Amino acid sequence: MAKPSPFDFLSGSRSKTSVLSPARPAHAASRPREPEHVVPPASSREEAPARTVLSAEPVVVNTAQVLPLPALETGRAVALRPQHAPRTDEIFSKKSLEKILLGMGVKQSHVDIALNRASETKESLAQIMRDFGFLTGERVAEAVSLQTGFEYFGAEKVDDIKAEDLAGLELTDFKKFVPVGRRPDGTLMVAVPDADTVNAALNSFYQESRAEVVVASEHTIQNVYLKFFANTAEAFDLAVKEYTEKSALSRRQDEDDSTLGLIRTIYFSLLRHACYSGASDLYLYQSEHVGIVRLKVNGVGQIFRTIDISMYKRLLTKMVQDNTKAEELRLRPKETVVEFTDEDKKEHHDIASRFGFRLELAQSRGINSAVIRILDKNSAATDLSRLPFDDQTRKALSRVSRTATGFFLVTGPTGSGKTTSLYALLKDIDAVERSIQSIENPIEYKHGLWLQFEVRKDASNEGDEYNVWLKALLRNAPDVILVGEVRDKEVASICMDAANTGHLVFATLHTNSAVSALARLKALQVDSNLLGASLLGILAQRLVQTLCDACAVPDDTVETHELLADASYLGNMAKNPRRAGRGCPHCNFTGFRGRRMVYELLEMSPAVRELVEQGATPTAVARAGLPESKSMWACGLGLVAQGITSREELERVANKSV
């Protein structure tokens, strides 16, 4: 029987058994039922603080009125249940939420569209706002927080969670709620996505002396579960142990059917661990004596496990058989997309539904190797306001989104957050008023009102596919176009033509800096006059690791302090540089925890535009449009001065001379 997916609730489907009425714990079944506490009408009660502390054994509280809640008696773990058990769609259809959405800047026309759909489909207003892209998941959580009075727990707080605060807590299966930390007084904070989940959340932790509900987005709740409760490393180790034991009993382990199924278990356990760890890449290769499993997390590699050579060979043989022919692999490397069978999709729905996998297989001297790029389809949905741009840069980017025509580029290496920034820019555009269409490989975030096309997975030449799709897309009457990547001169030429014929075009390019993108476009034979006439700007970005606050140490090196002293553009900024310590349990002994963007934006002033039209060198363009104080290096050095990242980490990802 297929296991239930940890993320089934994202589809909007409802279980026949409502989480609003969870079963009482077995040990409490013989106790007399506590009397229900009826909340007085809103007009006759005082407003209570948003933070409600709850403790001890479960009780059910009727809350017919809109929260916030009245003060509750301490000493009991309180589960909230609306008097008539309204569903989430009924709660979020109230006028109060409409006012909240309008107050958050959602257009009245968008609210009206969502209300009309809700009246026809009976969906929750929150779900519709997410689906149509009127609000991101985080902004929906903020709205729920305002509606319920519970504190909002933002996605940025996940990196601050202390593992020791969650020690001893277990969630054997994914729920719609998750513990996210403790208050200084020891109160456990449990994050829920909506009011429907409060009952189940608090009853699950009734043994806690003090518990409290906070509101988080569904994506944040997933990520906390994956990071702290999934135990995927242990699951992988158990699969390896079982394989080793059964192989020892088999005389013909290469052909033993009993271990073949275990190889599949090891494979999917490894994929799951890589996904849940937040890895961008999974490497499988061989030394002389062992197979090596390596992950890239936050842009930095780490060896996850070493495995027995025979197990490694069988694992790679399985991957080759599933994705290509051994004879073809001997001749050339094979790039493909990992496909799941119907059976695999059911059994491993949690990773098959959320993640995409691009596989590169190779063979050298008879030894197979593999690299899997992992794409989280839920990771790119954010607002421009949530990205760490300075005010001037954010305003400049917002102006680009409001422009009717032109060409805008986002550059950087793979895994630098280019797609996240592009999607944030596009979300600033009203997808009701303007037709937004994209060509991507793959589609990393599905937006309900965008018309999105994906390059064929079996395409032999990706550049040609982009070319064909882009030509076809121009016949769809788009207003705004997103091109996943400019790979060759044909795609670059079509982008230029579109930008000069009434379209707003966004695209990505793999270059090291904003001005080097100009040289790249020149190499793709883009006409300088056309580029100068249509280019709106170039954003270059990287991701640097941020220091772990628990183990970082002051950086007293002469080199760092001289570097900061020479940076006159830092002005009177307080300079408290730090460097990575030895590591601790908070950062998994890496010295770093989380990542932060460093960036530079080349804006098209009249002087810069003239230089571009003249085909000037990147150095000349940078001198006119990208002063030292606005460079990516300067952006990163500001983070070094604040002790957010280290000088060594900045030097790893950015070059002072570029």
C-alpha cells in the first residue's frame, strides 16, 4: 500500500476526517469530559494579546467569533474548535479577511476575482490567492496571522531554530503543523498554516507543560519538518545495513533478486535525503576503494557517506539501466531527466511531486559516475520585498517591472538564485492585466495565471528547442516573456526582436558579472544598436554563506581590517567582522548557517546606453555605470563589516577586480 505523501495537503483536497475534531488521547478516554468554554460575543469581551500560552492536558474550546482569543486559564493544553466546525474556506470568506487583503495591498479587482471563484468552487480564499499568484505563501501566512491574532513565524526564522529546542520531540509522519522552537521561558512554539489545524497541533504536544501556536506558511512548515524531523540519514543507513546483511547471505549477490529491491530503496533513500537536506547537487563517484556520495549544500560540497564498492557498482548500474543504454554511455556522456514510474510516484510522492532531477551520467575507464541536479519546485515563490536588496536597487527593479517594453537580464552561475529573483520581478506585474508567458527548463514554480511552457525533456539540442518555442510563443500575443536561459545567438536574436517590438523580455545568462554579460551578448552576435535601444539593466548575483551565530568568532586579522579600512564607501558603518568558528551542532559543524545574496545592478543611464550602442568594452561600461561602491564586492564587503559573512567566504564567491 502506498504511503500517504507528506505534502498531500498542498493539493487543496480535504480528508473525510476533519482535523478540527481529533481523537482524545487514549490515556484521557476514561476521564470525564471537560466542559466546553464558550467565548462571549466579540462586543462583550476585551481584546486579548495575540500570544496565547497553553499547557497540560487537552481541552476543546469553542470559538464562534473571529479571533484573537480571550485570555485562557493556564494549566491546560487548549485545542481550538469553532463552534459549528466551519471549514477553512468559510473562515477565509469573511469580510474581515477581505479587509486584511486590501490592507496588505492586494487590488480590489483581485480580491473580487478570488471571491467569485470561492463562491463557485468553495475553495479557501487563501488557497485562491496563492494559486492565482495574488499573494505568495508567506504573504498568505501573514494574512492568516492578522485574521487569527496568532504571531507570524516567517521563513527567514528557520535558520535561527535551535536543534536542542526540538530534542526529544517526534513527528513520525508529516502533519500540517510542526514545532519551530521555544520561548526563553521554555514554551514550545508550534507552527500551523491555518485555524483548522490548531486542535490537532496542540493535542499532539499535550505532554508539554507550555505550548503556543504561531502561524507559518505551508512551505516553511514543510522545510522545518524536512530539516529537523525527517531522519532521512538514518533511513539511508538502515537501507544500506539491510542490503549488506542480505548480500552476505547470497553467493551470487550481483544477480540476487532479494537485494535488487534494496538497491532501489537505497537509491530513493539517497534522493530523499539529498532533497530534504536542501542540496542542489548529488555526486556519485568512485575512489580506488570506496564509492563516494557527495552533496552540495549552500554552494559548498560535503561528503555524506562512503559506501562499499560492490554496492556502488550496483547502484550506478541501476541508474544506467533506468536512463540510458550501457553501450551508448561508453561512447559519450548522457544528460537526461530522472523519470518516475507510476508505482514510484505513489510510493515516493513526497519527492516526485515537489522536486525535479536532472541527471548527468558518464563513464571513464569502465567506471560509471553520476551527478544529479536537484530542483525544488516550491523554492522560487517569493516577493521582491523579501529579497535583501537595498532600497535604491529595489526601486530600480520595480521600475523595470512597470516598464512596457525592453530587455532585462539576470546573470550568475548555477544555483545563485537567478530564477528566484526573476520570479519575484514577474510577481510585481499584474498577470490579469498583462499576459505573462515563459519558456523554461524546467518550470521551477507554477503560477496559475502565467502561461508556462517547458522545453521537451528528450530534446537532443536544448538551444534549438528554446528557439522553436520562443518563435511559437510570439504568436500567443504575450505582453511579458520569460526565457529560462539565453544559450545561443538565435535565442538572443529573438529576444532582441521581441524587446524591440512591444514586449517586456526577462532572461538569464551565465556570466560572472553584470558588465561581462555585455561581452557574452556580443559573442552571440547581438547588434549593439538594438541592445542599447532595448536593454533595461543587468542584475548579477551570487549567494554567500552566512556565519553561524552560535560559533562564529571575531576576525582580528590585519588583512580583513585593512580591507575594511580602505573601503571608504562603507562610510560610518560599524565594523565588527567575524569568521567561521570550529563549528557546532547548530550549523552541523560547518561554521555557516544559511545564505545571503550579494549583487550588483547595472542601470541604463544615458551615458551607459551610449557606450553600449558604441560597443564599448565592459571595463568602460563599468566605469560609467557601476561605481566601486555599487559593485558585488562592495555589497559583500558590507556583509563582512556587519559580521554576517566572512572575508574568506566573500573571496570564494566574488572577485574584487571584477
